[in-house]
Amino acid sequence: MKYMGSKNRLAKHILPIMLKDRKDGQHWVEPFVGGANMIDKVDGNRIGADFNKDLINLLIGLQGGWIPNESYTKEEYLSAQKGLNPCKIETGYIAFNCSYSGKYWGRFAGKSNTAKGVRDYTNEAYKNVVKQTPNLLGISFKHSSYEELDIPDNSIIYCDPPYEGTYSDIEGYGKLAFNHTEFWQWCRDKAKDGHTVFVSEYNAPDDFECIWQQEVKSSLSANGKSGGSKKSIEKLFTI
């Protein structure tokens, strides 16, 4: 699913690292599930949470069999943005999948002329979601902040929070500024409680160990801007 900062392309690299010591029945928990582009490649017990209610409404709706239209117009996008669409599931879908770079209520991404011809970005998003939906079955999706999420004992916790200094961080977390200091302390506390904690970020406090890194091109970069293609060093940390 389209989502700003998606780890879909990195999953094949970092999932084996995080899952290599997973025990039978051990829960996989993502407090920042986003477009579910990591958790949809994990089996067994899975919990995916997010602070964005529209996003969770959409993911639960897709699990229940809701199917989006194959394409959307700018008029439909603006109408849903104003809260005029009575379907909460569809509103969530339009907010992410009809926006450039998967930014929540960003700029409408419809049909555009490109060097390779006309592209219908909303139809491409439709095809991606239809392909992904079967892999969402069995995941327990929850609307929750990371601090309030109820996590089973001895879980593997994978965090993909708003990156410090990036567009998602500047825009805020659920319209509130994301407190990175509190987040890293929460990670420390969860590790002390017996959980295995992993975090995707560009940088981390000194007591966190970087166990993987790779240069990638992304529309979400450490320069605090979105759009286009920029190079950044993606890293995976643990404690």
C-alpha cells in the first residue's frame, strides 16, 4: 500500500535479521504499522497498531472484504478530504492511496503525463492494494499510540516511527509533535521488560546498536523534504 516512508523494498533485507531467533508463538508487534508493508510479510501472531484512525479503519476494512474503486478523480479526493464521504474505509483509502508519495492528505495523484506515457496513479494504487489484501488476513490491527499499546510478553517489537528531522516528523505525529526522546526511552523500557526491540531510523542514541544499514533512494529524506528521489542511509537499530 502507498505510504510515505514505506519499508516494502527493505523488507527482504531486514526481516531475516529480525526473525532469525523468533520462537514458536512469539508475537510480532508493529506500533507504527503504516501501510502494513512489513507486517504483511510476517506469519504467525501479529499485531499492527497506528495512531492514525483513518489508516486503521482502512486496514480493518480491507480485511473484511471492502474493495476500493479502480480509479478516483480529484473531485472525489477533495470531497473526501472535506469529510463529505460517508464511508470511513474509503476516506482512509483515498487519504493515502490517492496522494503523491502516500502522504496523508497530501497532493492528489491522479492521471499524469510521463516520459513513458500517461500514468494513472490511483489505478496503480488499486492494483497494489488488491494484491496486498490477502496478506493482511490474520493480523490484529489496533488504533493506538505506541505508548498505550498492549503488547504480549516477550514480543518482537519493530518500530518505524516518524524519522527525526524528516517531513513526517516536521508535519507531526497525529497532528502533535513526535517526542523522540520519550520514544527512545520507551524502547529502552520495553527491552528491559523482556521484549526484543528493533527500530528503523537514520540515527539513534549511542546505547542503541546499528545492526544493518544501506543507502537507498526515497521520497522521504533526512533533509526534511518530500518528493523527488533522494539518497539516505537507512539503518536498523536494536538495544
